[in-house]
Amino acid sequence: MGLRPSQIADLAQRLLRKPASALDEEELRVLEGIEAGTTVSRDAADVADERSTFGERLSDRVAAIGGSWTFIIAFTAVLLGWMLLNSDVLAHFGVAFDPYPYIFLNLMLSTLAAVQAPIIMMSQNRQAAKDRLAASLDYETNLRAELDILRLHHKLDQQVIDRLGAIEAKIDGLAKTAAAS
């Protein structure tokens, strides 16, 4: 946003009571937003989606499908159909391609589990990263609100001091006028 280092140092010392070199990324963004008069609030989901890769989005989709009741019910139906087909229907004609104990089905299930588990873990890692991002954005918003309240408090204090000074000056003027009369 183009703040000079001296402006950042002044804001950091005045508002956060720390040197500019001790600021973290969130604090720097908040100070830049205060100086520029812009907001810092951002939606964590939007920011995470902007940063996500194709693989991350794909893992989220696989986890969403694989962790649904629709998938569980459909997969159960496919398994029961497979077993029924190979035990009764095709076995009756002597052409069952995977008779009991369903070795091929077991291989497919193991392969599915071996592929699905790491994909779901990737999705969980991405969700944890989203949670950390949301916490960081919440911190920025809270810090900005706190600093804005602090600035308003100081501004009101200064206005009260200025008014009290004006009232005191009027009282002194009246006292001098009354003493002169």
C-alpha cells in the first residue's frame, strides 16, 4: 500500500507499543489498512479457495463424496449386488468371475481404501490449513477493531481535554473580569 517505513514505525509504536521490526504479517496488514482507511475483513473460505490447487480441490471433493451417506448406501448396494451376482446368478450358469470368497472384490476394496485414505487425509490437512487461515483473519479483524476503539478513545479523551481547557480558560476569564470589577 506504499507506507513509508517511518509511518509504519510510528503507527507500530503508537498503536501497538512495539517496534516495526517486531510486527508480524497480520499486524503489518492491519496498520496498512488503518493508514489507508480500508477494511481488513476477508472471508477465510474465499481466501483459501483462491490459494487452493486443483489437487486440493479434488481431494476435498473426493472426501465430500466418500464421507457421505449416499456413497455408503450406494457402495453397500454395489457390494451386495456383486456378491449376489457371483454367488447365485452367475454361479448358477457356471460363469462366476469372482466366486466366494470374492478375492477380486477384496483386492478392489483394498485398492480403494489405499487410494481413498491418503486423499481424505489431504482434505483434512487442507481443512486444518483453512482453520489456521480463519484464525489468522479473525486475529486481523479483532486487532483492527481493538486499535480503532483505542484510537477513538484517545480522540474522545483529547476532545474532552480540549473542552475542559476551553472551559477553564472561560472560567479564568470570568474570574479575572469579576476580580477587576
